[in-house]
Amino acid sequence: MRFIHLADVHLGAVPDRGYPWSARRQEEIWDTFRQVIATIREESVDFLLIAGDLFHGQPLLQELREVSALFEQIPQTRVFVMAGNHDYLKEDSAYRRFTWPDNVYFFSGEKPERVKDPLLPVYIYGLSYEHQEITQALYEELVPWSDQEEFQIKEEDQEPFEEFHILLAHGGDARHIPIDLRAISRSGFDYIALGHIHKPQILIRDRAAYSGALEPLDRNDTGEHGYIVGWTQKGILRTRFVPAARRSYVDLVVDVTPEDTQVSLEEQVQTRVRSEGAGNIYRIILNGFRAPEQMFIPERLKRLGNVLEIQDNTKPHYELKELYNAYRSTLIGDYIASFFPEAIGRSDDWDPVEEKALFYGLQALLETH
Amino acid sequence: MQINKIIIRNFGKIQDCTLELSDGLNVLSGSNESGKTTFYHFLRGMLFGMTRKRGKAAGKDTYSSYEPWENPDTFGGTIWFSTDGKEYRLTRNFSRTHHRFELTELDTGRRHTQRELEILLGGVSEAVYDNTVAVGQLKSVTGPDLTRELTNYMASCQGAADSRIRPDKAEQLLKLYRKGFMDQKEKRSRQLEQEIDKLHAKEEIWEKELTSVQNKLVEMVPHRDSLGAIEANPKKTLEKEPRLLRLQKAQRIYLLLSILGGMGTVVFLTLLLLGIPAQGNRMIYGFLWAGLSLGGVWLLVRNIIMARKASERRIRLYRSLDQKEHERKRKNRLREKLDWSIAQLREQEKELLSSLENVRSEYQAQEDLLYERGTWDEEIEALNLALTRIREASDAIRGRIGEDLQTRTSQILAELTDGKYKQVSLDEQLHMTVMDRERSVDVEQLSRGTIEQIFFAFRMASAELLCEGKHFPIVLDDVFGMYDEERLTAALTWLSRQERQVILCTCSDREGRLLDEAGLEYHELKLS
């Protein structure tokens, strides 16, 4: 048995509206999904499990036809689809009116169902969201069960193939079907294919995982994205994450030193962007200390790649205590002291705004000095 | 506080130079400008220490300027001073490799730390020392520049307790930064608003489409309803037509009767020909036969007419039925067409509703982004906080010293000018006026000499007020170059009357001569 588990494709989403790469990203979400289908066509995959939010919003009939045509290209693969909280089954959802090809099973309601695969002794459990929010822990009571008479007698020469119980689930936070990991691990499912959380994560090795969004959708979806492949080896299930996304959102942290200038900073960013991949979408975070007289123009870093935003956390390299002593009883001394109610010293839980304000003011006072 | 003795071990170009100072007025005449400046920086370094700055700033800092070329390990010296009735010796070595700080109380031999030195200096910081204790001269030469320099100087002292700090300039700079971030924020907001507008435009188009679809439905559905259900194909209705049935039935009866009549005619005719009936009855038989045959013929004729009629009627009926069937098919076609159109429209309606829902939730998401804090919000907030804090700190200083400073400056000026000028005032627009004996005079109208005097009075007042009662020795670095002899004598007389120690650095012998002429006591020092 071999399956592909994916989730949160968000077809129809338009990431980073207003940025130059936005339209391209919208295409790439479809492209990557098509690519997965193409991969399945070449390899033999028994199941394609789509754990919710295949669409970013309410699917249109034409979109469903498009997806359906893709599923028709992989008639050997049984496709299981559920609606998540984004593409939930509204009363007049196109999902409800749609007729899927024979190889597709769509979970059509909030009541959990069990579906037996016609070919293999594999049972798929699942449901679909009929509301945007579900606060009940619907998966909690669910346990796998099998019908004894349905046991298949295997032929002598065939590798023994046991029953498999797979749960297709979406959610995991307070407003979207809370999921208790411990309860899950006791429930007895052989694999739980989860969706909703965009970051891929393994909850229990080879037994429960979020595949994560197929393509990252916004700046919070940093890191690798793709799908999970599962297969049995002598009756034991193995899984592996397969990166598939065209691009990543990358937090590029640059440690600035007092020796850095605008030019050296730009060079560093350029090199890093090249090595990480020019197609990626970056948030540049400048940390460390800059020379007090050095002011950076972070806006100019935006030309160096797909840059969403720049966070300048650099501080001028001042010795506060020395400065305070040298300027005590003057405006500069009093200004420094106004940020420290007690005594001059650095506390760890400083409000970032206060810290920034101190350095801004200090720099302005010293520069016009 | 008073400095008793200074040994400059190795500092800049001065090596192993010993100076014995007295209380009161000390006149240090050096052979050149650099020697005096070196002396001044040495004293500052001794009192407040000296460290090398980092990075690019290190190139031109005091440390590098005075680091000796030869024997840099002995970079430093010793001073003896007394304060609060106790005497101390302070030795420093500024060199990085042999760094040393040694402060000894001479009576007890006790060693003190740097922190204790700070306390002995009464909390006077390096910046305050630079501003007050060590007094230079105005740099500007021309009138308006001079006035501006003086007023800026005084404003800074009053608002920042340091003539070099310019809160107004700092404020401008901060506002400039803030503007930059606000522009960025604005740009992003505009970008998002554009996106939201695009989504709204889409929404509008779809809403219009939806309305037109729904209007079509409103017309079409009642029309379709009025047409009723689709009619099934009617079967054998012709045979069941009642009038035709009646006609056929009647015709059949006539046929039967005419057959019976015919049969009766044959029977009677046979009987007559055989002669069976009696003679007397023959007439009756004859009549009966004739009646029967006539009736039979009539019935036959009647039957034929009926059959003709029925067939005509049938043809007519067929014709009309054909018309009805045609009508039924036509109506059914119309119904089917309408049903199809309505289904299409309903489908369109649903698609549009889904699209609208999607676009609405999308622009809500974009609107949320609009109110999301961006990186610039934090910067703007920080800059605002910096501006407020600078303003607050400056106001506090002005409240603390501003008024006293003006009062004391006025007093000293009166003393220096023998009461000619009193009451210096500086308003918030940095407009300075001085009262002479009768009236208020704009500072621009005063002579350079008087402006120098105001400046001097102001510095002396600052030295007293900012050092909070600690009588720091005042170091005057060539400040009287622009004074005429009368004003210089007045200043020297004023200085010699002060309780505090004064170290007057000069390049000329004018000060010594005038002091001698006035019969004032002073101690002469030579910087070798």
C-alpha cells in the first residue's frame, strides 16, 4: 500500500497581494497541485488523502471541474477529499452539487464516516466541515472498527497484508475541532493524516502528522512545504516528507557589526539571497550593533530580491554607562536616565519600543552635538 | 576643590613637567597654543579618565591625539588636589598595556576607587566640566554670527545644561526619521487600499451580474410555472371519444336490424312463392313482406348514411387531435427550454454567490492587514517616545536651572560692568535683551566687547550652578583676547575676588601686566 497525504492547498488563494510576485504565486499554487497529480500518474499510488482546505474559499463549480479532471487522470488512485474550515460545506456549496469521478470519495457531512476501499483492506475515516468553526472534539470518540466477515483471504504467495485504518482529519486548535494528541495515540488508527496547520509536523512518527500546506501562503509559513508519502514495508507503515513547494518564505537574519556599512550590508544580503535561492520571499531581520554614526537605509535592501519587509533591530554601539557618566546632569544624561527608573543597567525584559526610543534619541542628541 | 600640584609625565608633546599651583588666581603662560590645550586635556583626562573610542571614531578622539610617540607606556601623570579639607594624590596611566588608576588619601594612605573619585568630584560629569569649568571663547567674529552663537549657547545651556547639546536639532533629526517611516507606512497603506479597491470592484461587477441573473429568474420562474407540468403523450383517446362511440353503436344497431329485416323479407317471399299461406291470408302476407322489405331497405340506407357520418366525424376528430398533439409538443419544448435556462441561471447565481463570499472574506483579510502593526509602527512609536522624553528632560532642566542661570548671569554682568548692564533675558524665540541703566537693549546693538562680557558672565554663572556648590577650579583658555584693557581689568578683578581657584591660560603677557598694575595677587606658572 502506498499513499500520498497532503492538505491546505488553498487553491484560489492570492498570496501577498500588492507585491510584484503575487499573481505568479497564485498560479504556482495550482501548478504544484498539478505537479503532485503528475507524480502520482507516474508512480503507483493507491490513495491520495486530502486533509481539508483544498480550496482557499468556497469552491466554484468550474474549479471543481478542473480538479475533477485532474483526478480522472489518476483512475488507479483512490482519492479521499474532505472539506476544511476554509472550503467548508455551506448550505449551497458547489461541493454538495458536484458529482465526482468514480475514483474519488468525498466526505459529505460533519458526522464521521468510515469508507472501505474496494480493493485493499484499508478503511478511511473522515468527515467534512459544514461550518467555519467547530469547537467540538469530533475525533475524540472515533475509534477504528472492522467487519470480521470482510476479512480477505490472501493468496498463499502474497505478502500478508493486514487491515489498515486511516483517519483523515482537519483542525487541532480550539475553534477547529480540538485534537488531543494523547487520545489520538490511544485510538488505534494506523495513520492519522492531518491538515489545518500550515507548518509540516510529525506528531507521532509514522502514525500521525500534519503534512502542512502544499505551498506556503504567507510570511508566517516559513520553512519547507510539500506532502507526505506513506508506504508499507512488511506490514509496517513508513512515511517520508517530500518537499514540493516552488518557493519558501525565509527569515534572513543578518548580524550587523560596527564595521558594517550600507555597501557591506547590501553585499551580505545579496550573497545570502543568492545562496538561499533568489526565488524565495524574504523578511530581512537586521540584528546586532552598528557604528553609532552609521545609519542604514533598509529600503534599499528591497531591490535585492523578493523582500516583504525589513526589520531593523540594530542598535548603535554605545556604552550606555560610560555615556551616562560622561553626560551626567546634562540633557543627554537626564535623557538616558529617563529610560532607567532605578539605575543605569541593562535589563533583559526591555520593551523594544523603549529601547529603540532610547537609541534614536541618543543618536540624534549626540549627532547634532 | 583645589589643585595643588601637577606632574605631566608623558602626554602629547609634554614630558616630565611639574607645576605647583596656589589657591586663587594662577596664570599659566605657555609658549604656544598647543601647550595650553594639551594642559587642558591632561587635566580633564586625569579627572575623568580617557578611553579609546571604537571603530572609525577612534581616529580623531582625544586618546589618539595625545598618545605619545615615544614611550607610550608612560602615557599619563599625577595630580595633587584637596577637597573638603582632605588631600589626595591621583596617578593615572592611560596606556592600554600599563593602564593604572591610583587615588590615595594622603593623611591616611587609604586607596580609593574610581567610583569614589566620582563622588569627590561632586557628581560633575565630563560634559558639565567641558561646559563650565573649562571656559573657551566665542568662535565667531562677525556681529550676527556672534549673537546667534551666544543665544544658541545660552539656550542649550538652559535647555540641556550643555552648550553643545542642541535639543532643537535633535528634534528636527528625529522628525526627519519619523517622516521616513510614515512615508513607508503610507505607501504600504496605499498599496493595500488599492488591492482592497480592486476586490471591491470585482465585488461590484459580480453583484451586478447577480442582480441581472436574479432579475431574469424573477421573470422566468412565474412564466414557467404558468405553463404547468410537462404533459405526457396521450394514448387511444380517439377510440374513447363519446360521440363517435354513440354513432358507431347506433350504426351497428341499424345494421343488425336491417339484416334482420332482410332475413324476414326472404322468409316471407319464400312462403309466398311456395303458396303455403291460405288464399285469404295471402294479402296480409304480401303486405307484411312488402313492409318488411321496405323497412329493411330503409334501415340499410339509414345504416349507410350513419356509417358515412361516423367516418366523416372520425376524420374531423383525427384532424383536431393532431392539432392538439402538435400544440402539446410545442409547449413541452418551451417548458424544457425554460427549465434548462432556469437551471443555468440558478447555477450562475450559486457560482456568483460563492465568488462574492470569497471576495468579501478576502477583502476583510486585506483590511485586517491594513490595521496590522507594521515594522514602521514600532519605529514611529519609538521616535515619538524619544521626542517626548527629550522635550520632558529639557523642560526639567530649564525648570531647574534656567531662571537661576539668568539671574546669576545678570548679577555677574552687573559686577563686571560696574552696574552699567544688568538683567540679561532670553525668551523662547531665542531673542536676547539686556537692560542698561534706563532701557532694554537688543543684543544685536551691543558691542563685541559687551557680548564677550555677557558670554563670560553666563559661563561663570553656569560653572557655579551646574557644579552645584562644588568649587571646581576654573580653567580659562585664552578667553580675553578680544577684551580691551578696561574690560580685562574688570574681569581679572572679578576673578581674583572669587573663592575658587582659577587657572588662566594665556599666550600674552597682558594679563600679568594688568594684574600687577591693579595690585592683584596671582601665581605665575610656566609650561615648559
